[in-house]
Amino acid sequence: MAGIIMKNKVFSVLCFFSLLTGCSGKVDPRFVPVEGFELSRYLGTWYEIARLDHPFEKGLEKVTAEYSLRDDGRIRIVNRGYDPKKDKWKKAEGRAELKYTPDTGWLKVSFFRPFYADYMILELDRINYSYALVSGPNTSYLWILSRTPVLEEGITRELLSKAATFGFNPEDMIFVEQDEVASQDPQPGRDEDPAGLPDEGDLS
């Protein structure tokens, strides 16, 4: 029984600490990922401006996601969030790859193989890649991301309105505390893996 409980806990945690995923499942037919997507422009650091809250990010502030290319062509993901109650940073590393065509904003993400999650970019600043609206496969997971810790209120309102067209309730979103000036990496030794889970290494 204890083993089953632990497996369920591990699966639940890994189905998401990340900016940005939800457990794999049937995708809501209302969701349409952006086309004309350019992965090279999407790489780099994103700040979480708002999210639909869930247990595995609950209470976290200063949440960021960093995307970079791996040697094998997949995408390396490093997600961080600060827990002010524990005065500790939480960190999760995973990988992603394009789910369909290279110009479609739809990724599949794994923080613990063989489990994958759908990562759908529903709205994107096509000119500067400065903001994005990202969902999981259903209306339980949604994030507003920005290249800067603060996003203009007008843009945020537009993204919330866009989210409503996909069936989300914008009033359920919570806004994430961020430093107005981009902070440096967490102090050495203050990172911790979510729920004490082992690092997945190169995820090869």
C-alpha cells in the first residue's frame, strides 16, 4: 500500500511542477495552438505572470522557466519557484520536443519519463516573442508568461480575454509575485528538487 501511495504521489508531482504543463490526456477541442511558431525565438527565460493555481505551485513566487536546446535537438527545461514560507527555491528539470510540425506551437514535455504532458501555446507575441499564453490539454492548466517580470496591464487583460474564448475563467487566475528587476540565479545551495525527487539527469 505504501508503495502504491508513493507512486501516486510521484506521478502527481511530476505531472506538473512546471510552468508549464498538465498531465497528458485528451486535448480540449477548443484549443488551437499558434502557427508560424519559431522555436529558436521561444528559447530563453520566461517569467510567470499569472496562472491557474494547483497544489504543486501553490505559494510559489518568482517562478521562471528557462528553455535551451540540448545536443540531441530536444529542448531542456529548467523551472524554478521560490517558497517564501520555507525560504527555499524549488527546481525541476525536464525535456520537451515539438509534438507536430516545427511551425506549430505545440510541445510535449516530460519531467519524468515515460510520462508526457501537452504544452500548447494559444497566444504569442509574434513580433518580439515577449509574451505567451500557455495551456495544458484542458482548462485546468493555464499560464501567462512574459520575457520580463512585469507585463503591461493592457496586454495582460487581452490575454485574459483570449483565455476566455478557449473556455477558461479569467477570474480563477492568480497573479505571481515577481521582482520588478530580473533577479540573478538563486544562491548556491538553496535550490531543491520538488518533493525531494531525484534529478532526472540528461533525460536521454
